[in-house]
Amino acid sequence: SNILEKAFFFFMGDGEMLFIGTMSYTLGAYALCYELCVSPMTGAYLAGVSLSQTSYRVQIESKIVSLQTFGMTLFFFMLGTYVKLDAPFFRTKFGLALLVSLLQLVVTPLCLLITSYRAGLKSRTALYTSLLCNSMGESTLVLQVVAFQAGVINRNVFQVLVCSTLGSILLANSAHPFLDRIYNGLKPLLEFMDETSTEEEEREAKMPLRSHVVI
């Protein structure tokens, strides 16, 4: 940590040096893991974790945020080259992938609603939270790629998991613009959460905002 602090104190002298230093450190960790026969993605991830512990985290984020969209685009492109979907997959395994997606979209919100109720959240906060967290995100895709590269899962399992993850992301995001309508429709069924959420009332009493949702 002290070595990183000193190194990035030097890089902070110039914006271009900060960018070059950050990318060099990340790619170096990526290459080191590759040489050690460890997933290179793990190296890049650990490099990011270590940099997040430094006092220059905000400056680093602001400098490389422009790479986020490009990086995600490149990641999904590379993911497509790994998956290699074909006609037999759609005949034999696509139904299973769709079933996993639907289970994720239904079971996860129910579990979150139950835990939210136990935590004393009001119905509006609980429902919004459950519907915003009911898809397997990009981090799940990264873990699936790492597991596939390491031989933990075979190609058939990898294909099912990737398609189910992408399906859950697509279906969940398509519902986000209609959260207000969904809540208004389910509000009569969730009124019992508002009657017993004294913990949430105490939290809201300390907040200057009203009719907000804290995620």
C-alpha cells in the first residue's frame, strides 16, 4: 500500500502520467497472472482493488472513466467469441437458460422482499430494491468467464449461464421504466409492510428528503 501511495504520488504530477501509470499497473498485473497460469482477469481485478485502497482513488476514477464504455463493449465482444452459440444449443439448452433467467427474475425479488420486511423497510423501498437487484450483472459474467477458462465449468454449462445472465439483464432492465406502475399495482398487497415498519420511519425522520428510495 505504501509503495502504491508513493508511486501514484509521482504519477499525480501530470494527468497523462496518471493515466499511463494506472494502465501500466493494471496491464502488469494482468500479464503477471497470465504468466503464473492464473486468469488474467483476476489480476486486473486485484489491481483495481488495490488502487481503490489508495488516497488517489477519486482522481484515478475520473481519469479512466472514459474507458468504461469501451471496456464493457470490448468485454461483451470477447464474451461472444467464447460462447459460440449454434443451432444444437437452441434446440437442447436454450429452454434451460430461459428457465434460469425467469427463476432469477422471480425468486430473487421474493427473497429480497422477505429480507426487507424483516429489516423493517417500507413497501416502496423494498419493492424498488428487489426489482433493481433481480438480475445477474456484469460481474457474474466475469466470474463465469474466469470459471470457464480455469476449467471449473464446461462449455455447455458456460453457455447456459451466460445466456441466462444476459436474459435476466435484458428482462430486468426492460421493466425499470415501469417501476412506478408496478408499485401502484402491487401496493394493496404490500400494505402490511407499511404498518409495521417503525425502523424505516425512524430512518426517514432523520432524512431531509421525502418520497425517496434509498438503495
